[in-house]
Amino acid sequence: MLAVTTAGNKGDVAAMGRAAARLEQSLEYLSMKAGDQGTVVGAIIVAELAQGGLEAARFAWRRAGAKARESRDAQTAWELTKCLWRHDNAAFFAAVPEVACSAALKSGIRAAAQQVRESTLQVVGRAYSSIALADLASRTGLSAEATKEEAVRRGWAVGGGFVRPAAASADASAGAAAPAVDVAALDRLTEYVCALERPSAAPDAVAVGEKALTAVAQARARGEQLA
Amino acid sequence: MASDAGEIKLDPVNPRTENGRQFLDTVSRMAQADLRDLHRYAGMLAHKATLESISRVGSGAVVVLGEAISLPEHTASYACILYTAEPILHRQGHTALFVRFALSLFSEGDRRQLRAVPAFVASIARALGQHARSLGAASAAMRAITRAAEATAPNPHCLTACHAVAAMLGCDGKHYREVCAMADSDIFEVLPAASGCQVEDVLCFYYYAGVAYAALKKWSKATDSFSMVLVTPSAALSAVAMAAERWRILCSLMAAGKPPSMPVAASQGMARSLADDVRPFTRIAEAFVTLNPTALAEALKAEEEALAASSLTGLAAQLHRAQQARVILGLTSTFVTITTAEIAEKLGLGSAADAEALVFDLVRAGTLRASIDQERGVVSFLDDDATADPAMLVKRVESLVGAAAALADAIATRERDVVLSPDCVKHATMRARGRVSAEAGRSGAMAAAAGGADADVAEAMRRSTLDM
């Protein structure tokens, strides 16, 4: 338990998660007090959220016992997980500043919030060629101004109440230039296709082996002496 | 769980009785035995008289554990005593004590000695699996048994009973990631004599591996794992195979959008028996492939009972979303751009915002390459990176060709091992006895083998004759 709280207080979320997972799979866990079990469960959940492991966080809650679930740490971590499970980023970011939990978990929750924000921005960059500024702000938990600054920092265009992520808009724009043709790459590709279509000249090793075995077995059945 | 042995009343070992003296003498010999020759030592442990002398002294035998017998020095003896004492402890209500000793054995035992007593280890693992679940110690037991699985496998590719028990406990404790990590390792051999593995262990391992993959939404791997259950040779259709087929149908719908075909290696009798048992799931699959959400909803409603009886209601509930994803993926072959309102209409969704959310989820999951223009309410379907760019396509083909070549080498090596194994040669010989024709003189192939033209074949023959 000490390892869990020490790592959490130092802000080492990954170490906190590993220590909590080891403790959860030990016999010592079964005789711990409800509050401590809940802290272990909460630490596992928060560490998973900080690494983008939403499924693993959910399973950590589902395998927790009834008394562990009643603890404040476990319930706080679970409420945050539920927000993300429902894709309600706005509720998640609204809850983060108000969390009531032990100090060890607080830095993990801050790390989880940072991870969720970063991954959301990456997915939005892939999926949208234009998205309303207000929508993006609610998904990232930032103010409109902060969202605009973040978008500009990433090289996205902002105007008319909409954000235009760079990568997706370049792909989708009409008349986008086709990638330059690499003749050497096409040559190699052609060679591969020809080689795959050519019938193999190598002998069938398995068939040869089977023939040898059958001949040997027949000879033995005839009672012939083997060298 | 109960605490240490001092608080539990166990039958003491009375050194004044014949049984007590025999037992203590046996224990003393075990503790002093020369462990350099572990196989002979394991044979001594498994000897009927040894086992009887331990069982006669009752639960007091385990009191000796930790006194005369310690880990890791006397791991094999520890395993022998625990194996014999388990039914006694269970009968007397000291299951928690057995669980604690078993966990110690697997966590601290010497690996070499554990490998020398595979039957004891397998039996203790199975008992530990059952008792740990009932005591709520599945997570602790899983970790210890996973260590035992690595320790007792004759080679890294071999399946043991411990693998099956660890997979079961992992699924029970929802440690799906750990189970998937174990299933992802290169396990393809079953050596019953060397590992204590039985048919049930093979079936259970692949079944629980499939459940773990499905829990983590790795639908293709889940389908393959459940297929392994069906192709495992067994004397009769098992409940595990029936459950695996139900899972397999639903996982295949999630992975490929269509029901799976019966594996070629599965027996025809099994295929016929399974067809009747999984009829409700076949009907669900037929409704799914129509891509009609109403038909699917009706089928799921009609087969509610069958789904609940198989505990597959949760998985079935995901079929709606999967079917919607299939419809959208189908649109990519017809449309380059389409409005979110049109997508919502095709899918019968409430609003364009719902359609946008669905497309966003597919892009996030990596299933679809698309770009949403929220300002105009339009979705543009994009080309796959790998096919649009020749350089990326060549890289991908190169890596696939390399992987295919490595796989072909591995298969050729395994085929040679199987064909030249003494068991295979013996089997071929026995078949040939019934088909011997009257040939005069030595055959050319016989002369070649006898002359050492294929030394491996000759060696395999020699080894097979040792057993005949």
C-alpha cells in the first residue's frame, strides 16, 4: 500500500498503477480494509485512464468487491470512467477540478485529463475537416479562447466560428495533388506480383517425406532387416 | 481466508503409530533425496506406497509443510504432499489452508523440480483454480499459476494444465489483458506425458482465450480461438464446444460481418450436432447479414431467451452498432461524399448528429478513413493510405512477404518434426502392415534408407522400433 501512495504522491502514475496491480493480485489485498482496497482500485483505474486504457479501467471496477466500491477513491475514479465511457468529455472535464479523493490519486487524475485532451485533439484532427469551435471546446474541456490558441498552435485554421484541422482538410479538399509516383517502388511492386504468380519450382518436401516413410514401413512389414 | 496453521486444528502425526513412523520416514527420505536425478525421484514420489503413507496420516501431513519440507529446496516433495492432502483438507473444511500452501508452491517453488512432477502440479493447479474462485482469491491465484505455467512447460510452445487454469481465473477476475498476453504467445504443442495436460485443459484454454479476446473487442482473434475449440480432437461433443460455437458466431459477425464457416478439421458429427444447438444464433446471423436494423432487432428479441441462457446478451447488444458500421462501410464503395442527414436516413437514426457521432467513432477506432465537414454537414470517404501511395504499398507488401516466408519456414520445420516423430512412423508402419503386397527383394527406397540416404528417416525408424 505504501508503494501505491508513495508513487501517487510523487506523480509517477505508471508506477502507482503497477504497484496497485501487484497488490490487487496478492493475498494481502483480501485482508485489507475497505478504504485501502478502494484506493488500490481507484489507483488502477486512474492509471489506466492516464494511459488510454478505458476498457481496462472498466474491468478494474467490475472485478472490485462490494466493500472496495464503497470507498471514496474508487467511486470518484469510476464516475470519471463513466463519463469517458459515454463519450461525455464535457462532463469528464467538468468533474476533474472538483474530484474528492486522496492526494495520491489527484496527480493521476490530472495526467488522465491531459491524456484525454491530447487523444481527443488527435482524433478530431483525423476525423474532421471542419468542426465548430464551441463543439471542440466542450470536447477538450478548454475555454473557447484556449481552444482557439491550441488549434492555431497545431497549425489549424480558425475562422467563422469553425476550426479546420490541417491534415483532414488537405485530404478532403477537391483537386488535392496525388502523391508523386515513385518509379523504383512501382518496379519492385511489379516484381513481387510476378514472383507470386510464378508457380514454385521447389520439390514438395512433405510429399517426399511421406513417400520415404511409406516405403520404410512397407519394408518393415515384410520383415526385412534394417541396417 | 484462514490464517496460519497454529489456529486450525489438524490431525497431528503420531510418531508412535506405524502410519506416523512410515510417513515421517518417507518425509525424511524426501528431504534428503539426491535431486540430481529428478525423474527417478519423481517416480519415487508418485509411487503408490508413498502416496498411501501420506494419505493415511490425514491433514497432519500439511503441518509438516514448512517444518521438515521447505521451499524451494524440497519443491517436488512439497507438491507430492499437497497433492495427496488436498482432498483431506477440503473434506475437513481447511480449503483456505490448501490455497495458501498451493500459492506458496507456485510462487516460490523451484522450477526444475516443478517440471519433474507435472501430474502433481496439474492436479494442484486445477484444485487451486476451483477453490480460489470460491474464496474470492482468483486474482492472487492467477498470478501464481501463470508463473507455474511458465515453469512447468517442457518448452515455451507447450500447453500445460496451468495455462488453462490461469486463463479461467483470468477471465473470472476480468484480467483479460493478462489472458490475451498468454494466448498471444506461441503455444501450439500438447505433450500430455511431459506436461500433465488433458483434453479438457486444451478446450478450456482456447475457450477462455476467446472470451478474453472478445472482452477486449479483438473479434478476429476471438473467432480463431473459438475455432480451435472445435478442431481439438475429442471423443464426444462437449459443453465447451457448444458454448464456443455460440460465441464464435457472434464474434464472426462483429469481425467480418458474416457468420463463420465450420473449420475443415472439425468432425462432421460435431458439425451436425452443433447446427441444431446453435440454431437461434444462426437466425440472428441471418438477420444481421441483411443489413436491415429492423430484422436484426426482431431476431434479437425473438432469441432473447437463448441469449440470456448463454450469457451473451451483452455481446448481442453490440450487434446493432456493428451492423450500422457495416452499412457505412458499404457506403464507401458507392459514395465519395454523402451528407450526414442521408446517412441518418439510411440507418434510421434520429438525427444527423447521431450519424456524425457514429462516423466519428468509426474513424477513432481506425475502421474507417473519412473526413467530416461539420460546417456543411458532409462526410467525405478517403482512400486507405496504404493503397493510395505506391511507396507505402510496396513497404506493406515487403513486410507481408517477409512474414509469409518466416511462416513458411516455421511450418516446414514443424511438418518435418511431425512426419519424422517415432509415433508417426509407428502409425504409418501399422497401417502399412495391412497393405503389404508380395514384392520380392528389397525395394530401392528401402536400400536407400538402410544405406543412410536419409539419416533422419532411419533414426526415426530406429526410435519407433524401441517402443514396439
